[in-house]
Amino acid sequence: MAIRRLAVLTSGGDCAGLNAVIRAVTDHAAGGQGWDVIGIRNGHLGLLEDPPQIVSLTPESMRGDLLRTGGTFLGTTTKGDPFAYPDADGKLSDRSGDVIAALKKLGVDALVVIGGDGSMRLFHRLLGPANIPWIGVPKTIDNDVPGTEYAVGFFTAVDVVGEALDRLSSTAASHRRIMVLEVMGRDSGFIALFGGIAGGADVILMPEIAYDITAVAAHIQAVTHNRPNAVLVVVAEGIQRPPEDRRTGGSVGTAIAHALQTRTGIDARCTVLGHVQRGGTPAMFDRLLASAFGVHAIDLLAKGLSARLVVWRGGHVTDIPVSEAATGPRFVPVHGEMIRTAGGLGIYLGKVGG
């Protein structure tokens, strides 16, 4: 089927580089293919409004600082599953048909979905039966989308972690403290691992590798020669809490800091980066990745392909069936290159291989 009108949307959590993908998609689809391009506001929620919430996109509208701007000017959502959509009275109803009807009413011939593994699962289920051609572009600071080595937004988050460690290093040295930095990542440790290596961490704790808090303390005592000194500890938000911490909520980084101070006698403090990792100007590599992904997505649609995910593998942009990416999340390979790098640098990671 010839494509006359293309729609693009962002879905799931925000991150830096989303606007760069939208720019690349619009420039190549409208300027290169001559297609009409519209943006759907607030992910699939924009299609459940009456009328649907859309904005016309042209190469001219993509000029200016959009490439450098964080977040997504289209808006995004992590709520409102169309297969179990909450009504005003709190009851759940299937509104997936309304989403498809809105796309057809808008005359949409194809769709580019910029999202994480959850969004890929949702739209694979939603668009497949409707026979609407679509291409997925992976984005997430967590870098946990299966099938791709890197997702848009990840390296900006790594930069934020590295910069935070640079700043914490000087205050740690001034007070001879243990500085614990808690980072995002859900159940995957990519941000902690990459950011910790780049920022010179002494300890990196991530969900994929079990740790012993007493062994962490012993490592710190060894590298500081058992006296107060500057120490940097990176903690992924998804790790297990220390055994003595019985809380079910709150910062796991704070719990780690308390446990280490108790065991080493060295003053410890915790900083939780939180949503700082999601915002700000995209890193250069995220801009490059976003641009290459957006162009490749349009090339795939122009060839008549559908239900493909654009991915980065071995230094090249390629694509895989979306079904292969709908099995997430992806986890840090415990025998991978970055784990070996951290080990070679003397960073404590936990019980690697056991």
C-alpha cells in the first residue's frame, strides 16, 4: 500500500533524544518521500481524545533548536492501557478499537512508534490485527530494550551519572567520605555500570549481580587502607536491600550508605539522581543514534516493511522483528566486555560468576 500520511508518536517514559528522532522521521518522510506527516500528542492517549490530538509536522517546523531539546514536544504517557482503559467510574474497558478507528479516521497509512520494550509489546498487539504498517524506534535511559545494544536516551543518562560522580568526588575528598550515588535503571544495571566506569567509581552494585554488603565494606577498607578516605559507590535502584534494612520503601542508596558507615566507620552520604537523568540536552551520541534510527525507520516503511524495530548492533544500524524486542527487559550480560572492564579496574561488582 502506498503511504500518503505518516503518524509518529512517543510512548513510555521520557528521555533526551526523542525530539531528534521526530525531527529525523519528519525530515526524511516529508522532505525525502513526500509524505504528509502528523504527530500524535501524548502517545496513544491522544488518539482516545475527541477529536484526536495531533499536530502537523513539516521539515520547516523541525528547524531551530529541536535537535538540542530534551524530552518530547509531542508529549508521552506511561498510563492508560487501551486494552484495559479506566473509565470515569473506575471500571476498565477495552478501547483498543477506538485507537484503531482514530488512526483510520485520520487517514494514517503507517506509524512510527518511539518507545521502550513495554511500548513495543503494546503496539505489536494493537497494530498487528489492524494491518497498519509500523516501525518501532527504541528509546529508554535504562537501555533494557532487547535486540539493540543502545537505545536513544541512554548515553545522556550516562553523562549525567558521570558528571554527578565528578562533582561528588571533590566533596568526598574534602570530607573523606563514602559518597553513594543511586541511579535509575529499573531491573537492569546498564546506567550504573556504564556511568560508574566512566565516573571512576570504586563500587558498582546492580540487579544482575548479587553482592555481600560486608564484602563491599571490606573492599572499601582495602582501597582506603582502613582509614577515612574518598570513596564513590554507584547503586542501581533495583538492587536488593542490605539484610539489616527492613523497610519496604525509600531509597536503597540511603540504606547502603547507612550499612557501609556502620561497617567501616567512615562517614557516608547518599545522593539520589532520580529524574535528573531523564532531562536536559541530549548527548551527541544520542543525537546521532536518534537521527540514524529515524532515517532507517522511514527507509523500512518505504520498502513496504512493517513490525520491525530499528536497532544498533556492532556499530551499525539495522532492524529486527518487533516480536524479538517484545520479550524485555534486557539485562547486563554478566560476562560482557563492560563487566570485564570494571573488574580489570578493580571495581567491586559483587559475586560475578557465582
